Amino acid sequence: MKRRKSVNIQGYKAIIIAVLSAVLFNYSYSADAFIDNGVGVRSTGMSGAFYQKMSPESIVYNPGILSGVVTAQAEFAFNKKWGEFDEVYLSFIMPGRFANVGLSYFHSQLLNGVVGTYYVPADQDGYENGKSYTYYNSLITLCLSKQLTETMGGSINLNRYEMNLAVAQSVAYAVDAGINYTLSKEMNLCLKVSNILNTGYVWSTETEKNNMEFSGGMGFVINEKSGGNIGFKQFNNRVILVMGMEMDVFKNMTLRCGYSPDIYSAGLGVNFMGADLAYSYNYFPNSAGILDTVSRFGFNVEL
């Protein structure tokens, strides 16, 4: 395990990796709607039931657990749905003097996926149907997490959302809070409250505010890299059950699976030369043909 005094240098390395990755993959700032389809790779291999692991993906699912971070980590993930859906996720976490810090950037883009009506002044009827738009969202999150008691950690997430509907664009800001309670070395409970404060999207005709939403669950550890999660997620006035587990099958290989009413998942993780390489496969039974299946690839490295 790396010593704490080396954290500052390693933290700068994490920042450099994140910035260079963003430049190389040429994604613009901009995710709110598609974040509920999952973020990251290890977590999406378990349908978003991701509460027990301390990872950059925890910024989204259980930020309170990051109060226990002792070494810096960086993560990069992306997916490709063959010309229709692209996504990228960059994040890192590092310990700090007053609070542990996490920073993540998530971008999703649906290409030619929204077919609507647009105005053509020269057209006889004034309107033309069937134009395909490019629709994208993004989310930038700064997470501050601190140990409150010996068994409880708390966090605050500061979020910047951007939504672009091709014909309109808006930015919103929101504050989330989370707690993680350690029951034992093998079990923890967590709760996250999203949109405690939020500005909402300001459109030309209205202001669209996100409702306060709750999510959380229980994580349990079987051994060093195997365990499971069960929890709930509130979204659009629905509360759904999410479950996921991972299991070592070989020394450096982990299998994952997960279930929710909206996402069926499977995943694979391989530890290679100190980096965790991951793949997840998601099937969306209720997506009406927009997403259907999505494959994600990524890696996590301890700095």
C-alpha cells in the first residue's frame, strides 16, 4: 500500500490522465437522462447495485464510502452502440487533508435517435417531419467525502448538468448528499439523496426542475474481491429493486451479474499488470428499441 505522503504527486497524475483521455477521445461537455442507464463498467455489470466497493464509480452510487479512501485511483470507461449511442466516463478519487476528493465527467450521446418536427419557412406547410436530431447530456461532479464517526462517512456532491436537444440547450446545477454506515468488516449500508438543491433546466417556455430522489442499499463482502449488493433506486416516481454480485473464478478474473426491472446485466473483470480491465453487457427490456443492448469497456488503476 502506498504511503499517504505520496498522495499529492499521485493526485496530479490522476488529473493528467483524466485530462489527456478527454482530449484524445474528443468528447464535449455534456448527461442527465442517460445516467439512469448506468455509469462506469464494474457497476453496470451489476445493474447499478454498487455499494460495497471503494472506487471512482462510487461517486455516483455510494459517495459516502469514499471517506475511507487512502490511495488515489483513476478510471476510464466508454461504450459504443454501433452508430446510435456513445458514452464516456472519466473519474478519479484521492485522499485529502480535510476531506477526500472525487471528480467525474460523464457524457452520453444519442445519434440520430430523436425524430421530430422542425420549421422550414420556405416549405408550403411551414413544417417538415422526420428530421433526426443528435441528443446529448453530460454531468460533471465534484465529490467531497469525510469520515464523520468511526463507522460513518458522509459526502456532498456538487453537480453541473447540461442537456442539449439539438433545438434547445440548458444547464442545471444540483447538490446531492450521501452517507455510508459500516456495520462490520463484511457489511455496509448506504443512502444517497439526489437534488437536495437544484436550479433546474431553464427553457424558453418553462423551468424544468429535477425532483429530490433517494437511492441506497446494502453491500456484503464474501472475500477480498467477491460479494454482493441489494438496494433500491427512485426514478420518475418509481422505486425499483436493484441486485448485483461478483465472484472470483480465477486468481485474476471476476464475473459479475445484476438485475433490475429496467436492466439485465453481466460483466467480466481481469486484473492485468496492476490495472483492472472490465467489460459489461446490459440489456434494456423497456427501451422500446432505442438502446436494447449496450457494451461498455474500461479500466481502473491505482496510482
